[in-house]
Amino acid sequence: MKRVLRMAIFAALVVAVALPGATFAAGPAVSSAPQTYNVLVGYENTHQAYDIMSFFPNVVTIHVGDTVHWKINSKELHTVTFLAGSSLPDLIVPSATVGGDPSISPIVLNPLAADKAVPVGGMYDGITYANSGLMGFESWEYQDFNLTFTKAGTYDYVCIVHGTMMSGQVVVEGPEARVPSPGQSTALGHKQLAEQLAKVPAVLKAAKAQAIPDELNPDGSATHFITLGYMDGQIDVMGFFPNKVKVNLGDTVVWAMSPNNFAPHTVTFLNGAPDPGLAILSGSLLYANPATFFPNGAGPELTRSGVYSSGVVEPTPGQFSEFYTLKVGDMAPGLQPYVCLLHDESGMKGLLMVTPKNEAHQGLSAFPEIRE
């Protein structure tokens, strides 16, 4: 009988964790000591080049005196930002508006977004602006953020980079309330992530289906169209479609933003040059690197010498927008890789397969297959 009772109690706990909005009756009414709750910031799969713009779990319920620990879980930039009634700040602002040097770059990453803003001792009562700073894995980015909540209430937060579509909430209860344990909260986050991952195959399939067929030109050359990005809900596919294209010398390649893309991108052929990076740290400011944002292109005909780059281009959601065109110039046949400088570490990479003029035209899509 005791064994049956234990099994019934265990089953009830499993159901409580699995059901959305379930109450957590097993949680403690009063903690013997302050506890720490963990939240993952984002998720990515670099092999299939997609990110999930969410916090896991996206709602955390704790007691007064408990701490929430956010940890970056993606190479995509994110913030954890409690606005406390203020407006969502811009991610990028003119250098001069924050006392910067426009000769380094005309724009900077807004200190309100890039810099950490932590109340004294990490104790948060919801009154002041609090910010993780830009989270990521670069040397100038933050990996962790902690706040200890000192007052009961409901506290909304947001990612400055991705706006309200990536938002979360901390619900702080008094000591008499029953709340999930840290382990139950983590399990809820894993469940929410699994629900998002179950949607990914259909999103990847839709992203691949948006590729535009080649066009044959009167002179025998072809124009190849490559679309960038695809977003559905909080799933952001950071890819080129198709990401491998067979081109002949003299062909034209046109890159266009997908109507379902909401992120800025670049098309960049480095030809062996180092990645210029997103930002330049000078003094206390992070300047947007002109080599990434405002490059001097090597010319309209692609060769294997020099850097060819579109610079950072913002999308026009809802429509295809052609923004970069190159003609395949005089070069030896072979592979010609390119990247998006903003998302290359997230897997946004493409490849032109250059062939002699006398070969038949054939677009070749090789976006990684969906794996079960």
C-alpha cells in the first residue's frame, strides 16, 4: 500500500510539471533558505541554423528573497531588461548622442542596452531600470545575470534586441504562498523548449520552400535568386535559401530578404580576410564596426580577391526586397563561401559552386535536412 501511495504521489508531481498553468502543490509554503531559480536565455541549433527567441521558462514564480539566475543559451545577442515603466531603448544610436567619436563609427550600441545595470547588491524591488547588458559569448558580452527580488509583485522583462516578442515574467509571492521548487521550474522550462522544438521541422520545411527558381537570360547566362531568413513565431531560421547554388562564370546572383524575415543580415564574401566583428570597444562605448555595417565593396563582379559585402541590411517584413547583386567574375572554378557577419556563428553560411561557362545550369539546394 505504501508503494502504491508513493507511486500515486510521484504521478501527481509529473502531471503538475507537465500541464500548462498547473498549480504546484508540492512546492514549499515557506523556504528554509532563499533559493535560486534558473532561466535559459534563448536556444539555437547551429547545424540547422535556427534560434528560438524565448526564455525557458518564460514565467518564474518565486518567494520574496529568492534569486533568479539567467544564463545565455545562444550565440544570438540577447538582453534581460526590466524597464520599470520606461520605454524600450533603441539597440543602436548615433555616436554623438552618447558622447562618442563619430570618426570611429557614426553609430554605437546603446549603453542602455549594451551595459549591465544592476541595483545595489543585486537586490531588486521593481522600481529601477535593471539590465543584463548584451549577453553572448564574445569577450565583451555577458554570460550570466542575477537579481534577488525583495518585494512581492509581478515583474515583466524583455530582450531589447528582439523586443516584446521575446519577453518574460517573474512573479514574486509572499512567504505564505506555495510556489514551484527550482527543479519544477527548470522542468517547466524544458517542457516549453520541447514544445518549440516540435514545431521546428515544419518551419524549416516552409523556409526551404520559399526559394525562387533561376531565370535564364538571353545571353545564355542565368540569374540565381537566394532568399535570406525565415521566422515563424519565436523560431528564427537564419539561413540562405538555397544555401548552395551552382553558378557559371558570367551568371548573376541576387540576394533578397524573405517576406517572413524580421532580422537584419549581411551577405559577405571574406575571401580569406578575417571576420571584422560586430563592435569596436573604445573607452566605455561599443562602436558598430564600420567594416561590418558600412563596408567599401570590392566591386560588382565577384572574384577571389578582396572583400565583397552588402553591409548590414534591415528587412522589409511582408515583401521580398532585393538588396545585393553580384556578377560571377573571372575566377577559377571551385567553391566560393560566404556568410552573414551577424549570424555566421549561428550557422548562417552559404556557398557558390563556380563552374565553367559551358556547363549546364542547375540550382542546387543543400540546406541541412530535417533530422528526427
